[in-house]
Amino acid sequence: MGNSESNSVNVTFDRPTLFYFAGEVVSGTIHFQNVTERLKIDEIYLTTTGEIGYTTQEKRVFYRDGWDSQQPGQQHHNYQNRGNARTETYTEYHRIPFFQFRLPVMRPTNGQTEIILNRGQHRWPFEVQLPTYLPPSVSVPLHSYPYVKYFMQVVIDKPWYQPNSKQIYSLTLSPRVNLQQIPNSYQPMQFNNHNRKDVVLQGALSRSALVPGQILNSTIEIQNPKRATIKRIEVSLLQHIHIATNNRTDNIFRIDIPRIQEFNSERLTETFSIMIPNKYLAPTSTYHYNGIIVSVNYELKFDVKARGLFTDFTICLPITMGTEPSPEQEQQLNRRDVYIPPAAPPSYPHQSDYNNQYSMPEDLPPSYESVVGTGKI
């Protein structure tokens, strides 16, 4: 629905899901239902925006005669001898549009100053070419930071005395990360560690690079000469997000390895398999924009829980999350239609190369608070 009670605007996309790789084309059709006999409009356009959100902390020191703002790392000595001071910490919320593209769909022609639309249904096809260098969408709960969001807005720009008709759509964007282009990504990864009771955990992963929906195989061996009690061994896949000054870690999944509950034998060898969730996971990547860094990394964590003081220990293994598997890996995927067929790996031009191509729109879309899955706000 649009903002007007009588006229409505919406977009149908040429894809059932609004997921796109960097460098692809977003295409569809704008639909506008006009119930007015002769509707005057100034312009019809689309805006596509990528936005980075993060927070910073600011300390404010309050005195009898005012307050002083102190950023982290800054030194303020003017008030060090004054009494009755109190310090408060404030959170500053930053929303940085790092990618914006304005596509005119319809403008007045032949010297006209406005467009006249007759009553009825109007349609305009469109295509928007995405740049090849973009960070992946990083979704968060409502009103949470940090994040990376993309959205597209269609605007029926009317004269000043009439409200514009608008509609906003959430997009999920991702760079291509082809595991075939990453050296040693298919090689087994070995690991080992121990605790103060001589409990040794060693093993190997079948590979160090994965895609969502894939099965990861692992073999572990436990050496327990003192027959200490191992309560359980947890395996977690962690996603680490770094955006500007913010860091966030999300637990993608956590399982307990079978047959290792209250274990106290001297030795055990166990082989198990883990299914990586078949959903959108931002791939391992790093993006730079005007001093802001957006990075996504993963690690597989083994937590050994043993009885006794200071006997727990962990093993953390870096994992590369890709978007396109090798032909051999495709056989393990339950739903191949989730991913677009493999293509050449992306090229990453300098940031200024596409800043010159995409202009800054005068009328920015408002921030949206609905992310992947809704498709529409």
C-alpha cells in the first residue's frame, strides 16, 4: 500500500526472494493504481540504499557551571580540580549511507513541468545494476546495532500540496565468496588441546571452508589416563561481526557431541557430522568505506566441560563461510535452489570507482526496521 488513501504503489520483483549477489541486476515492475481522473505528478523514481549502523560512546562530565564532552582517548584537564562533578555515558547512534543510487523512472518531457496520469493501472519496468564491491547484509533484532542494511524505495513524487506515494522494500545483498578460489579450503584441519588433569582432545575437521546447508564431518579422540569425568563436549559455530567500533558475536548453533555425557573412560574415538543451517549466513568477508571496516568471520568452538576446578578448556578453529561450493560439495546440499549457480569470483575495485557512478539522491529513504524475510515494509 502507498501513503495515499486512494492511490497505491507497489513493486513486483523478477525474483521470488529479494536476495541478490553484488554485481547482479535488480529488476521488476512498478505498479501504480490511480483512482484520480487526471493526477499531476512531478516525477517517478527509485532509490537503492545501503546503510551501515553502529554506535559510539561519549562521556560527559557535569559541573556546577556546565558540562564537558569527552570522547574516548581525549584528555581534558580544565576541570580536574573542580568539585561536585559527575560523569555520564551517552550512546551516539550512527547511520551511514555508504551506497546510494537514484533511478529516474519517469520525468516530464517536451518542455512540460509535470506528468499527467489518467485513471487506471500504470506499470513501469526497471533495472538497477548493483556494484560489485558491497558488504553482506547483517541483520539484527529490531532497533539493534550494529548492522548493514539494504533497501529500495519507489516514490511517486507529487506537487507540494499532495502527499507522495511511497513504498520501501528490504533487500538482502551478499558478495560472492567462491570456495574454489580459496587456497587449502578443502584440506582437513587438525586440532588438539588438554587440561590440567591430562585430558587430551585431538581430532580433525573434514574441511575448513563451508557453505550453508552443507555437512561438516569431524573425528575426535579423547585421551583420559586419569579417568577424569567429562560432563560433555559442546560444539558451537560462532559468527563474529565487526562494524566500525562495534563488535558482536552470534551463536549460529550449539550441539553436544553424542556419547560423551559423564564420560570417564581412558580413551574414546568418535566420528560425528554437523549440518550447517540452510539459511542466509553472511559470508566471510571484509569491506572498507571511508575509514569504516565491516568484517564477518566464523569459528568452530569445542568446549570441553570437565568436573573439577579449572578443568574446562576450549579449542577454536577459524572457518570460512562461502556462498558457492565446489561441484563435489553441491552433492551434500539439501536445497541447491537457495544459491545462484557458481560464477566467476567478484572483482573488488577501489571504493571511489563506483562512488563516481552512483549519485547521492536528494530524497533519501527513511530507515527501515524490518530486515530479511519480510520482503516489504
